[in-house]
Amino acid sequence: MSSYPNERLLVTTDWLAAHLNNADLRIIDPRGAGRYAEGHIAGAVNLPVARLDDPAAPIRSTLLPAERFEVLAGNLGIHNTDTIVICDDGPGLMAGRTFWALEYFGHEKLAVVNGGIAAWIAEGRPLVTEPATPTPAAYKAVTHAERGATKEDVRARLEQAGTVILDVRSKDEYTGAVAQAFRGGHVPGAKSLEWSEALTPGNLPLFKSAGDLKRQFEGAGVAAGKEVITYCQGGIRAAHSYFVLRLMGFENVRNYSGSWGDWGNDPSFPVEQGS
């Protein structure tokens, strides 16, 4: 994994096992409470991705206000100076969403476990069922609004050469053959690159090599120096691609978390259909 431009953002299960007892290491398990209770890595705290959303917001997948996130993180015993390692079921969807939220709120020391708990189990490493009991901490969020995007942000960048709008849904969702909103299709000018293309095939998906990822992004028109805005249906797959772009060294990346559920249901915003 040493060839990734931001290699620090992705760690192996070997690395995690070697650093498991570090005092400043916090493992976040973003799976649901039931899956966490069935078995998790020792010391991991449970932060289901749904808890990152503001249930009072009119747009799905809107993050909690900063002050509520501070309470949530603090109650999990997280300090601003901690190294946070996120470990989900394996493909990285929940890990990507958690990674994006933490970057949005300014956490600096972050990594995702390649292969997640699936890789940990495949290697015969132990899980525990007892929940972690962290000591509450004082956490301070520093909001980085430039790491997110609204539909107004996206519309303002239509046809701008310096921005790539990246649709990471399936090809059928992109063309409009499958519609999961009032209208099917895609944001005008958006490039299509399904989120799962970042992973190797098989029962234990891992992130592809840096060379493969570079070729895929270049094929979608994503080049160094450009702003990239990712979107999907509800911000989860888009956050996964956000993470991969960050891993590949892109700094100016934004997740349009409202995504197609927001854009496709607003008849005042333009839509393209077909390939």
C-alpha cells in the first residue's frame, strides 16, 4: 500500500494488531449496534453511521450540527489528538462515511482498515463481545464546510472546467433506467464511475492498487488540481469515493451528501438522462 499518495489514510490489519494497545489509538466500529454486539475488535467503540445524521434536517444524510457531534465524540472517549482507525465489515462504505464526517469536523489523524473486520476474521484474529466503556472526553469540532457540498454548490459549478462532478452510483441509476427519486438520470455533465470499482473482486474486497485507481479516475476525467464533487443517492457511496480520492492525494474533494435524493426530487434543478 506504500504507493498511495496519502498512504497514512489506509492501514492493514497487521498494523492495527501491532498498535492495538497504543494509548492514543481509538478504533471506531461504524456498524449497527447488533453487529457490534455479535463481535468486535477489543477496545473498539460503536458509532453506527446513522447516528452521524441529523434526524431533524429536511435533507437526508445531513450531518449533525457541530455541537451535537462534539457531545457524541466526547461520550465515546475521543480526543482531538487521538489517532482514529475506522473498521467496518470490509467494503468500506460505513468506514468512508465515518471518515468523511470526521474530516468535515476537523479531525486530523484518521485511517481506514483495508478489508475491515472481514480481513481481521479471515486471518484468525480474535473478536470480543463486551462493549467498550470509554472515559468521556472533551471534544472540539472545527467545521470544514468546504469538504461538503449543497445542490446550490453543485449547480454553481456546472460546466466549469476546474470541477469534476462524479456520479458514483450504478450505471443504470446514472442513465435513468433505474430511478430512485421523482426523476431519474444524473447531474448535467457528471462523469460516471461506480464506487465499487475502487475495490478488488471477490469475497474479501480490498482497495485496488494506486496505479489501478489512478487509471480509473483519469478515465473519468478526474485529474490533479481539479475540484471533485462526489454524489450518489444519499451520500454513503459518495463518501466512500471521497475517501478513495483523499487516499489518492486529492485535496479539493467535496461530498454532496444530499445527493440524488435531494437533486432528483427538486424539479427546479436540471437533469440529464442516458449515457
